[in-house]
Amino acid sequence: MRVLVIAVKPDLPESHLLVGLHRRGVELRVLCHPDAPHVGLFEQAGLPWEPFTIHGRFDRKAIRGIRKILRQDDIDLIHTLMNAPLANAIWAAIGTDIPIIAYRGVVGNIQWWNPASRMTYLHSRVARIACVCNAIVEDLKKQGVPERRLTRIYKGHDVNWYTAASRKELCQTFDIPDDAWIVAGAAAMRPRKGTAVLLKAAAQIHVGTRPVHYLLLGDARDEEIQRVDWPGDLRARVHFTGFRTDATRWTGAADAFVLPSLRREGLPKGVIEAMAQGVPAIVTHAGGSPELVRHEVDGLVVPPGDDSALASALNDLLTEPTKRQAWGASAQQRIAKDFNISSTIDAYAELYTDVAS
């Protein structure tokens, strides 16, 4: 079986997935952006990859490039890892009978009446949609996608990929007192991520004499953040770092991780990376988050948009050291057992065989 994989900048789990499939004997031809951060893994494993850029969902040059490969190479299957590769692959595959596997990592934004949806995930050329959580499967079923075209495959990780910074280094880097509680969050802070809700909750929390500091890693794109009332010294205790490539080092050194999403969550990467390092998480009933964090086992799950419930959960987590340690240990074990990269490789190898046959 020969599979054409079309990516943009595959993340660490996706890159390890491709390397794992290659080592299992699957013949892959990988197209990805020349600046993709993990191509060194491909080179170390002897996995062939080619620099390939795609500009938007209809890129004539990219379509011609993909079509040329399909004509000249004996491709059995196309696997796309993002929206733009999927759209261009569909155009390129016209006139062939090569099936396409699409990856879907977020809930929502797929509707039958939307032409963009009909030219991507709802197109008849797409043989299977690999959904990263059950919430996405259920969402697509509501849009009329036949269940036989949907497969849930969790994106696997390895707890050994991550090494936390020391507590001392974290405090010195971000000017946080040594005795502070540290609550971390890592995400592109769009409105649906609920950062403003977290700030409203933070205004309600007082944990004894120890200050609570909030380390928020990622670009703050939510205008609602600017409209939050900042009582007392709260502004001085909230640290917006902007985008950082080393976010996992800092989240692994925190006392807790919070993702207060309002809607459309998939299987949140930041939560997984924190859990993999033994940090308990607080998430909301949004998308796939409750599939990841088991309430009062790996952390806490609260209603989306409820700042009072979030404040209560944070207060409970910070003031109960025994629970916090137990939930953190359970969170790490959950990633190691139920969200591991080996299982993901097995699932995709099986999916490839099923679709190609």
C-alpha cells in the first residue's frame, strides 16, 4: 500500500504517527511545509518527505502538484491532515478512484448548506473522516454524515516527550513569587476559549495567604479580555506570555491547568500535555474535553461560561493537596494508557487497510 500524506506543519503527535506507520512497513510519501518543525524526525527514521506549500483551499499550483504525483506514482490512498490539504486533494483527485481520509480535530463549522463543507468533509470523494474525539463523530452525524464514514481515533502522545521546567526557573522567568499557586493555560485565546470567564473566576478566588498567579500562554485574541473588571492586584497576577514554542515546559511546572472553553472543543492539546506531566486539569463540558478529563479522577469538569463554578473548582483544587496530587498522577496515567501514540498508530494502520481495500 502506498499512501500520499498531505500536511502543512504536522505537530509532534502527527509526526510520530507518520514515523510509526513508516516503521510498520506502510509506504508513505509525505508532503509538508518546508518549515514544518518536526521534519528531523522523518529524516532520522528514513521517512521520505518533500517540501510542499499550500495557499488556501483552492491553490492551482498545489492542485497541479498533487495531480502530477497521482498520475506518476502508484498511490492507493490519500491522507490529509488539515482543511486546505483536503480541499486541494479533492480537486486534484478528480478523474481518479483514489479514496481520501480526512482528519477532523474540532467540533462544529460543518453544515450541508455551506459550500466550503460540501467541497471538503462532506464531499463524496472522502471515504472516511478520522475524528479526534467522539464529540466530533456525534456532531458530524447530526449533519447527515453516514456513520460508516466516521472513525474516532484519539491523537496519541507519549509522556516521555515532555520535560517540565523547574519551579524556580518558572518563577524567575515570569516574575512570579516563589510561594504562589500557579494556574496555567495554553491556547490561542479566541472568544470560544473562554479566557474572560477564567479572569472573572480569578477575581473570586482567595486561597489563604498564598497568592494565585495565572500563566496564560498563547496569543490573546479575545477582545472580551479587555472588558474584564480587574479588582485589586489581579492584573499583576495574570501573566500573558504570547505565543511560545516552549509552552509545555511551563505548564508542566504549574499546580493546575485550566481550559474554560465555551464551545467547539476537540481533544485539547494543551490539556493533554499538562496531564502527561502529572498536572490535574479543570475543563468544561465542551466538545471532547469531558472525554479526556474524568471528573474528580483526573481533575474537574464544570459548565461552560459559569465563572462561579470555575472559581469553586479552582479553589477546591488548590486547597486540597491530597486530591491534587492523586488527580495529577491519575491524569498522567490516563495519557500513558488511553491516549498513547502506539494505539493511534495501530488504529491508523487498520484504517488505511480498511479504506484501501
